Amino acid sequence: MMQNVHLAPKADEDDLYSGYNDYNPTFDTEITAKIPGTSASRPLATGFGSKTALSSSMGRPMTGAIQDGVARPLTAVHAAGYTKAALRGSVFDPLGQARGPAPPLEMKNEDTPEEKIRQLEKKVNELVEESCIANSCGDLKLALEKAKDAGRKERVLVRQREQIASPENINLDLTYSVLFNLASQYSANEMYAEALNTYQVIVKNKMFSNGGRLKVNMANIYLKQRNYSKAIKFYRMALDQIPSIHKEMRIKIMQNIGVAFIKTGQYTDGISSFEHIMSTSPNLKAGFNLILCYFAIGDREQMKKAFQKLITVPLEIDYDDKYISPNDDPHTNLLIEAIKNDQLRQMERERKGMAEKYIMTAAKLIAPVIETSFAIGYDWCVEVVKASHYVELANDLEINKAITYLRQKDFYQAVETLKMFEKKDSRVKSAAATNLSFLYYLENEFAQATNYADLAVNSDRYNPSALTNKGNTVFANGDYEKAAEFYKEALRNDSSCTEALYNIGLTYKKLNRIDEALDCFLKLQAILRNSAQVLYQIASLYEIMEDPNQAIEWLMQLISVVPTDSYALSKLGELYDNEGDKSQAFQYYYESYRYFPSNIEVIEWLGAYYIDTQFCEKAIQYFERAALIQPTQVKWQLMVASCYRRSGNYQKSLDTYKEIHRKFPDNVECLRFLVRLCTDMGLKEVQEYATKLKRVEKLKEIREQRVKSGRDGSARSRREGSGSGDSGGSAKGERLSAKLRALPGTNEPYESSSNKEIDASYVDPLGPQTERPKTAARKRMDEDEFADEELGEDLLPE
């Protein structure tokens, strides 16, 4: 090896090309090059050596040529940027810019059949995408139109392909997507017959390998049409065509089959489906439906077992411990803060909330029936829940137990159950105290209601229900300004607390801050569109503001929500009467009377209306009903007799007056008309009734004198008195005189009477009762089949 190594002489230390001639003979090769101007090719030396020395046309030794026995190394066959033309003296142009622009691209011929098919296929895909986008945006009609257009263009595309190519070249994927999208849009637009026909086209075509799975969609349509037998048939057909590796899809289909069996009342078959799911891949819906099936057939033991299975369903979520920092590491704290409310955490909360809802509903459903009494049943459910990882639900079940006592009118047991929570943690204590405050408030025990409202607020200052109930107790004591502060604080803690917003509107109304009250109720009306109480309060405020047109408009909205509310109808009649529109007033008063024929004010108005319109015979039935409602009020019977007299039936009028005299022998008006009628009819009883009239009038004068002397006496004489009999007689005289003053005089038409002298015994729920603040826990009790009476907003944590 050393024979090929040569040391450079010292004289050549500055020679840059020294050592280039040293090469291994193994790499010695020859290449040929053509010299311009000649036709001969000559051998050229490589970089390792040389065979022939060549010269250029200008006498310069060529690269690699040997001069004076020394070979110059060959650096490149062609120099960069140089061509053969450069040897002839052309301009240096390494980038080829002298050649000019490149020739234009050839125009694509769009008239060819292949290009037309390609463009049409692109258009069909675009239409399918637009249809899907329109569906996701909620524009179902546009989505259907796009799907139909895509279907038409796809059929044109298939015909064109068949003309120029073999059927094997048809794009089956495109056909499948177009038909599937069209069927989906038909179903979304509730055109179920067209959707089923389109699905049938896909399912029956053997060229679509997975078309059989769409029988699930067909079964869903039959389920919506309530054709449960066909739905079950198609679900089973789809189940047969789905391989076992798609476990999750098979479980969902089995669940749909179980639901269809429940719809048809075949609970035993439904139990089979749900038991299979719970043994294979348990989930919350299947467990809850299994409990429903056992509840329907009344199997207590199986209900208990199904409830235990539901409790043990894994949620596959991280518990709150994960989001608590174990140390003060800032990096860890930042990470926990970042994931504390991310989308995954929100999904976990939703899943946990759904699980708690299913468990609570199932417990409330089975607790009254699994044992001999509902209390024992609730105790069993509470023990099972305490042994699971849903420990916090046990307290909510206890509160529901108290609510069940309330439904059974057992208030003592309800209160005792709620009092057990006074020593529990703050959240449960606040909820129980809120409910206790609510109960005592309804019983008008405001001292106890205040105590428990204070306990609820102190346990949880951010509980809007507790603050609202505290405001209610202050409102009941007449401190409206302070009540408004509590309601405002409740709204600051929870802006969706409609009870607090309603109550603060009532408070402003009491404080005569009408504009602020109206603003509160208008905001509430935007939240609760069909709330009868809110609509009534708005109408009442406009009436106070002396804007009858607006009041009538809001009352019209009210009767559209509650068309049978007699008080709202009578209020409309009153407003129209004040405006002078008697016909409209009569219409609404008559409707009010039809729905509630015991309202004295309505009865009096209708009777007076018929008298004014000279239909006294029709007025008789209304005054007779008023006499039945208030038999001790003589004026209604006098009105009946007067109507008989005005209509010309004097004999009936006389008999009625005689009956009144028998019941009220000291009534002056009755005796006066008896004397008048007997005189006109020439009856002998006229002298008898005249004598009685004089005696009663004299007795009336004596009593009036006693009343006057009692009023003119000093305070000392009134305290001492001459005897207990005289004072009693004086008081009795006062009461009788007041009653007599309520009746019309001799020269006054007694057919009409003042509204303020009517002693109405009925108060409509939309009347003065609406002025009472709403409790924060007042909820609808019959919302659905399994709805419970929620006394506090925190009763069931959402």
C-alpha cells in the first residue's frame, strides 16, 4: 500500500494542484471528447491521469491536459454555464433567458365525453355537500332541494357513463352517497313514505355491500310512525346483517328493540333485551328501562336487583379528586386550572348529571312499591346509594322522602325529616332549611319561617332560593325596601331565578314604583312567555298607569293562555264598561259568569244590564242566584220582586214581597211596596201592612235617636253607661241602622246598588292572591309522570 503514497517535495509546498496526479491505476479510464470543427473523437484523461495532451482553439491547454510532464486535474467535463455555443463566441446566458418565454400550455378540450362526465361528477359531489351543510344549519327544505337536484344529476351521469363505457366503470360510491343523503333529507322533512322508498332502493341493490345496515334507519322511521311491529322486524333484520365485531352498534340496536317492546306493552320481551345489554355492556339507559319494565309487571325483587345494577354502571369518568392540586407546584396548578373546565370536563359533568337523574328518578319510582310502606322503601334506596360512589345522592333522597310526606298531607313527618338535616353539611342544610322556611311561610307562621330562612342563608349565602324565602318573610312583615334588597341579591347570585324577579316586581308595585315594577315584569315575560300571573301583573300595572288600551291588550293575551279564567274575563268586562263599550263588556261578563256563576259582582252587573236594556225577566235568574249565594242579604230578594213588578207580573211580585216580609219582618222597603201593591190591587191586607209599616218606622226613629244620643255623649258616659242592656241595644241599633242605610230609600231606585256594598265570598287566584310573593320553591307538581314536588331549587342538583 505504501508504494502508492508519495511525499510532496518541499519546493512544491505552494502548488495548489500537487498530489492530484497520484492515483490508483484501478481507476484509470478513458473518455472520448469531440473537438469542435473535427469529426474525430480523441481520448481524454480523467482526473487521475492523462493519455493525450489536447489544446483549445486559442492555444490554451485544455483542462486535464499534461504540460511539461505535469497533468492538470480535470475539474468538470462541461464548465458550469458554458455550452458548445460558448466556444463559438456566444453571449454568456446561464439561465437561458435569451430563448424567450415558454410556449403556452395546450388548451384542454372540454368537449370530450370524459371531461363532461368528470365535471358532472364534481357538480353532484358539490350538491351533496351543500345539502348536508344546509341540513346542519337547520334549513331542511333547502337541504331536500339540493338532495333532489343531486339525484337528478347523478341519474344523468349514469346514463352518460353507460353510453361511453362499460357498466363496471359506474361510480357506485357516488350513487350510494346520493341516495343515502336523499333518504336522510326525506326523513328529516318527515316525508317518511319517500324516505322508506329511497332506503328500499339501496337495500335491495346487491351491489351496495353495506346497504343492509340502513334497515336500522328504516326501523327508526317505523318507530316514529308508531308501527312498532315493523320497527322490531327491521331492527332484527339489521342486527342479523351487522357482524359481531361491531359490538357497540349491536348494543344500540338491541336497546331500540327493547324500547319498541315497551311501546307495545310486551314487557317480558323488553326485559330479555335489557337483561342481555346489562350482562354484556351495561349502560344507564338500559338499566333505567329495565327498572321500568319490572315496575310495570310489579316484580319487587327484580326491581331491587335492577336498581343495584343501575348503581354499579361504570361512568368511565375522572372524579373530582383529579382536579385538586396535591401540592403547591405552580406548573401542576396551571395544568389543573387549564383542564378544570375544558370540554372533556364538561362532558364528564353532563354524564354524571345524567346518571344522578336516572338514579334519583328510579329511586322515587320504586321506593313506594318495593316495601310495605314508602318510608321503608326510601330507607332501602338510601342505604344502597350510600354504599355506592353516589353518596351525595342519599341526602337528596331523604329530602324527597320529606316531599312524599307532604304529598300525603303528613306535615309533621315532613318537618321532622327536614329537621334531621340541621347538623349536616352546609349545602344539604341550606336546602332543608329553605324547604322548612317555605312550609312555615305557607302556614303563615312567619316567625319560624324567618328563623329557617336565616339558617338557610347563613349556611349558603349564594343560595338564591334561601335569599328569596328570606325576602318573602321580610315582605310579609311590611319591610318592602329590605325585601327588595334580598331579591336583588338572589338575582345577582342567579340571574335565572324567576321567583326573585317576580317578587321584586311585586315589591316595587307595593312601593308605588310603577315604572320599575313594569320593567321587572316585562323582563320576566320575555323569559316566561306563557305565565298567566306575569301577564296579569302587566295588565294591572297598565291599569294603574291609566292606560286602559294597553291593559286590555295584555288581558287579551292572558285569556289566550287561560281562556277559562273567570277573573280575567270579568276584568276585561270592567275595563270595557269603563270605556263605555257595553256590548263588549256584556260579552266578557257573561263568559265570566258561565265559567264561575258565583261571583256576586258579575251577577249584579249582568242583572243591572238586563234591567237597563228593559229585559227584566232575564235579570230575575241572576238575582235569584245572588239570593242563593247570600241568603241573609235582603236586597237580592227585593231585586227579584222588583223585576216581577216591572215586567207586569204583579201577583208573583206580591207573593215574593210577602215571602220577604216573612223572613225579614222589620224591612221597611218590603212593607212600603206591600202597601203600594195591595192598594193598587185593592186587597184587604193593605191596612195590616200599613199598621206594620208605621210601627217599624217608629221603631226605626227611636233607634236612630239612640244612636245619635250615643254619639253625642261624652267618653265617660259611654264608658260607664246606664246598663248593659241599653249598650247592647245601642250596638244592635247601630248595626241595624247601618244595614238599613245600605238599602235604597223610598225615592231611590233600589234596582241598582253600589259595588262596595257587595260582600263577595270568592277571590279568584289571579286577584289579590297574586300580590303574595312567590316562594322560590314553588314549582309545578304534575310536570311529568315521575315529577316530584320540588320545594327548593336546590332539591335536585342539576
